Amino acid sequence: MKYSPFIYTGSLVATLLRQCLAAGGSEANSSQYQDPVLLLSSDPMFHFRMLAPFGQAASGGVDIAPMLGVAKAIEAGNMESFTEEFYKLAVKTKAQAEDPANSFDPINVRDTWFSASTYYRKASNYVLRDFDDPRIKDYWVDQTEAFNKGIAALTIPGERLLIPAPEGNFTVEAVWYAASHEQVKAPTLIVGNGFDAAQEDSYHVYCGPALARGWNCITYEGPGQPTVRRNQNIGFIPNWELAVTPVVDWLMQEKAHRVDTEKLALLGNSLGGYLAARATAFEPRIKAALLVGGIWNFGSTLFNTMVPEPLAASFETGDYEAFDEGIYELRNSTGIPTSLAWAIDQALWAFNTRSPAEMFNKALEFKVEDFIEKIKVPVFVGDGEFDVSVAGQPEKVAQALGDKATLHKFMGVAGYHVQAGAGQELTRTLFAWLNKTLG
């Protein structure tokens, strides 16, 4: 089965859900393909949600056996089971980090805090359906506190930041990681995630490898992303330069002695492929961009993978009341695939609206074609053999960029969305390109 976090598999419920399955992939045709790795769950979405953090083990983000134990315990298709099992593991791991008997080993305790933070984040994956669910904030407080204890124990401690974004009337929430104690200028990577992942994940996937290669790294979150959405109640915005330019300003003002301005790169992960492209088009100080999952038109992709034909007609004619009612009826259907249920919950929450029609109207503004001609720097565009969520879009982005683009397709076990679980292949490819491109 070719895999996307949005692919629809599982039981069929009503005509609308059958049409969703027909549009996105069904059990009937899944036998045409074979997953390249051992499945962690018979639920494709749960498999992906667990495969991704496995890739964080190299930098202390998880421990393997506890992850396998959770994978065995989770009931496929049961979102509460996923939440409960990861929460139990998070609480247990936090207790291990706090155990005075382990205080003699600061490195182990650091990694234990990192693991606890990851498990709390995983426990929060499926709690967004009810905006008032206290777990949305409670689990995030827990994961943030655990992560802060982890980065405080790094050889060079990470630094939490609140960076004002006056033109957007919000605050960028970021973390700075220095490559060395020496007061020297070094290449610097700015890392932003996308639709749902957190900047704490970015440390394990991108910043650890960057620091090991002598790069500074700064992660950030803007409107709609986990911390800003929780703390500031702001949903996604399309003009993403409003989030990135303040980060660049901060680097130039506060870390001018640390940053090689000729080697300043911006990376966007998943939906971040759109966000980073947008920021690069309007932020001239960026010298290279990496789009890990090139996005051409986010709104149409989301719409086509979530909305069956009868409801699409309601949206197109402007009958938003019927459209919203239909989406909620679909969400409440018995046997709805986890991927579709999650996509509806995540999208409404991240765009900070309870109206699916309003959410889609906002998402349809996320179009690279509106500004791609303004990008003047080299761009790495990543794609994956098994990533059908953005099928064909990375190629369109690369074609539009022309000779400024390097299109790379990850194959086989590295072919999942944003190369989940294959961090070594991902980062060695990215940094090989950066070294060649920026010198």
C-alpha cells in the first residue's frame, strides 16, 4: 500500500465515506502495493504516527523497546487507546527522569526527559476534536517542561525564545541551539514544521544532525502551529514571512557574532514546504531553502483528500451550512478511518475555526504559484516514493523553480511522508546538498 497520513483505509461507512475511499485509496486496491517496512499497527495512521518518532531515537528522543510496547498495546483505530498508552508511557518515563537514584547520570537523565517529552506529544495527537479538552494544554505543558529539562542538559544548553512579530500581531516561539562555545560565525539552519508537528520534534530530526556538522540551528513556530495555537489562540496564516522575518531579524541582531550570513538556510517540513517557500520569496536574507515535501497547493490537496463529491458541490455553490453539516456528519460516522477523523480535527483546530467551510477557504489561500517567481535562491525539493499526500506536487514546485531547484525523490524505506523513520538518509542528503550549494 502506498502510504500517506491522509490515505483512507478501513471499513466503509455510508456512500460519502465510500467516495472518500475511492478518491484516496481503498482496501480493495491496497494489495497492489507493499509497505517497505514492518508495520507497527494495522491502522495506517497509527503506523505513521509511531514510525516518525522511531527516527528520533538516535538523538535521545525515544527508547525503542518502550515504543514497541506501546505499539503492541494500542488498539488499531481507537484514538483514545493511542492517547492513553502514550500518556501512561510519558508519566512512567517522567518518573524515571525524576528518580534521585538516576541523578548521577546526567546524560541518561537528559535523554529520559527528551523521551518523556516525545511521549507527551504523541499522547496529544488525537485530543483536538473538542477545543475545550483540557488535555490539549495540559499535555503540552508537560511536554514543554520535560523538553526544557532535556535541552538544559545539552553540552551547550538550548535557549527558549519569544520573538515579537509586530506586523503579524503575534509572538514567534523559538529555540536557539549554538554549534559551539566559540564566538565564531557558523552556518545556520532555520527549521520550521508544518501542519501538526512541533519544534521539539525538529530538534531530534534536524537540529541534532545540524549541530553535529557544525551548524547553528534555530527552530520556530508561528500561527496555527502547536505552541502558538495553544498559547496565543491564533490559527494559520498564508503570509508566512511574517513569522520567519522576525526570526532572521533576531539572528542578525542578537547572534550576529555567531551567524555566517552567507550560509543562512531555511528548512520547511511537510506543510512547511509551502511555508518555507513563501518566506523565502519575501525574505532576501535567506541564501538557500529546503522543502522537505514540496507543496504546490495545500488547500486543494486538503480538500481533495477530505471532501467527497456531494459535499464538494455544496462548497462550490456556497452552501456552507450544508457543507459544514455534511463534514460533521462524516466525522461522526461509525468506522471513519483514523486518518480522515484526524485530518478533520487537526485542520479545524489549526485554523482556529469550528466551520469546515471557513477552514477550507483559508487553506485555499496557501498556493505556491502565487509567489514562486519571487524565489531567487537555490531550493532543495524533497519527495517520497510512498508519499501520496503530495503526489505530483514536488515535481510541480521544482518545474516552476527551473534551474534554481534540485528535486530529490527518496525511495524505498525512506519513501514515507517527510522520510519518517529514515532520518539518517534524510539529513545526510540535505547536508550534502547544503555543503555543495553554500560551500
